[in-house]
Amino acid sequence: MKYPRHSHVPRFDAASITETIERALASAGLDTKAGPMQDVTDTIRKALSAGGMAAPSWASSTDPHCVDVEARLVVEPQDKVVDFVPRPGIAKREEPGTFVTREFTNHAGTRAYKLYVPAHASAPMPVVVMLHGCTQSANDFATGTKMNRLADEHGFLVVYPEQPAHANPSKCWNWFKSQDQLRDCGEPSLIAGIVREVVANHDADPQRIFVAGLSAGAAMAIVLGETYPELFAGVGAHSGLAYGSAHDIPSAMLAMKGGRSGIRHPRGLPGTPPVPRRKAAQAVPIIVFHGDRDHTVQHANGEEIIRQAADAHAADAGEGLRTRVERGSVPGGRAYSRTIHADASGQSRMESWTVHGAGHAWSGGDARGSHTDPNGPDASAAMVRFFLDLPCAGAVSCGEPAEECSS
């Protein structure tokens, strides 16, 4: 369709619109074939057709992909002793750690989780909670992030909560649902309950518990930092979204494509979400990784996480943080920019890593796991270093109590 010269009707890039919607729906793990989303799908298809634009491929596709990297089949081993494969210069331990499956149930439901216990560590041990991305499993995420190897090196427990398909068709954590953004509600209560169970049953340090995740897992890690600031001493977010970025499916779609050029916020369309209702208030230390070529969760979302965290820290301390920027590159790999935000005492409170040229994948991960980018800086090692350098959770000011579940 051509518009008359001097027309004020905006020009739309149909390919960009359909591509963005397709990625957003898939990454959120949305089922467009049944339930409430079927009506949304039909409405969008009709609107695009009426405007002379092709309907997006997700309208008929039966195999949506959640991330923009090739998926790989990762063999799911039975519970067993996990061998420790040493890196160059590190002696092999005489005894390997153990990797076992457990299950936790509370009022919000039941979730399985895997726990890695290193063979040799000094008690009480720190705890790192790892939240996988869409389509992934605990075993897959452990392989891709190499976090168990770091646990052997540094002596900490690793917990991998697992999202079942019945809770989300693509096994995404439901970060975008209002009921899953509250203390003692939904998935936050389940993950917090898993952590407390691990602490109670093992030689864990309750003041040195950290949570990190990828994509939907990163967004849920942000939620946990906001809703349980007394439990988590630090948060790691890789390719995630800020707290309150979405509260339902349409707002999740908009949030994930935030910052994408050439596409304006749709006004006056049915289902257009209002301004996000929740804002982060907890000054929990955070480390963020994001690729600047991430077309699934746009890089602007990582910037929003840092902006939101900086505001919370400024409100807590009464002054802003001091920043410095470092730049470097992985030999034969990707370049990166690292921004460090420190308080008046010099303690790092936030770190922001932009991996140049990287897409939606765990930086520096093992290629045997899905959704990894072996050419980037080692996000797992950076997060562990950041976490272990932090003061304990008991020394962190938690501000006003988080919004609690009303049910």
C-alpha cells in the first residue's frame, strides 16, 4: 500500500513487527493455539491482514523457538556422582561432588530441583541458586553455565529449581504474571521455600545466598531480589528484564522488545497494557550481563535493570554510586564493556556487562549446553566473584517490606 505524498500516516515495517511479535510470544512461552491467547492470535492475524501485512509465522507454527540460538538436545542423566573435570592448572579432587534431585511443595504447588554439593568445602557454605531459561532443564543449565565446576573450586552449594511444562508450555518461569511477582505468592514462594529447605538440611550459610538466571530465569531472579531481600544477598541477571516490566502477556511482549528502533508503543489497541504498576525498591547488589545483539530480550532491558537498581541504591544510601568503565576482549572472542558502580566505601554494588556482538545466550558458557556463547567473557566466573566479594545479606539494608501476597 502506498500513501499520498505529505501524508501523515506512519510507515510500518511489517517484517520487523511480525518478527518482534513472534520472538516475544515464543520467549514468554505462550500457547497461541488454545486458551486466552487463541483469541489474541486471531485478532492480530485479522488486523495484519486488513492492513495488507502478512500474518506472523507463529499463527500457524507448531514449533516455536524461545531463543535466537540453536537448541541442542542435552541428555538428562539419572542422579549420580558428578565427575569433576579440572581446568588447566587445577588439581583434580580425590572425590567428586554429588548432584541429586529433590522436590519441594507448599501452598503454591510443587517444584523439583537439583542440588549440587561439592565434595570438599568449609562449612557453612554459600549458596548459588540458578534459574534456567525457557525450554531448558536443570541438567542443561548446569552443563551450559559450568556452575558446578565453580562450586568445586570455591566451595558452595548450587541449587537448580526446575520449571515443569504444566506450569508453562515452554518451561519459562512466569516472571510476567502479577501473582508471580509477590512475596509468599506463586513461583517466588516456591523458589524461596526450596532455598530455605536446602539451608535447613545442609551446612549452608543463610547470609550468603545468591540467585542468578538466564532470560525468563533472570527476570525471576530480579523478582526474588525484590520480594525476598533478606534472603538473597545478591542477584545475577543474564539477558533478563527489570522488576515490574510486565504484569500480563501483552505487556510482556512489549517489554521484551523494549528499545527496538522503528516500532512505537501501540496506542488505542485492545489489550494495550497500562504503565507498569510495580517498581523496585530494594537495594540488593546486582550483576547484569546482556548481549548488544540480543533480539529476543532487547539490550535496553539490561540497561533498565541497572537504572532501576541505581535508583533503589540512591534512595537507600541517600546518594548515588560512583561509576567507572572498563573495556576488554576475550582472546579470539568477543569484546565487552564492564561498568562498575561502587558506594562511598569503594564496595561494588552493581556491575553491568555489555557483550558486544552477542545474542541471547549465556556468555562464556559450555557449548555442550543449550543457549550458550563460548566466545564471550565468562559470566559464571564473574558472577561468582561478584557474589563472594559481597557483604552478607544481614549487613544489607532492605528498605521497606516488599509487597506481600494477599491470598
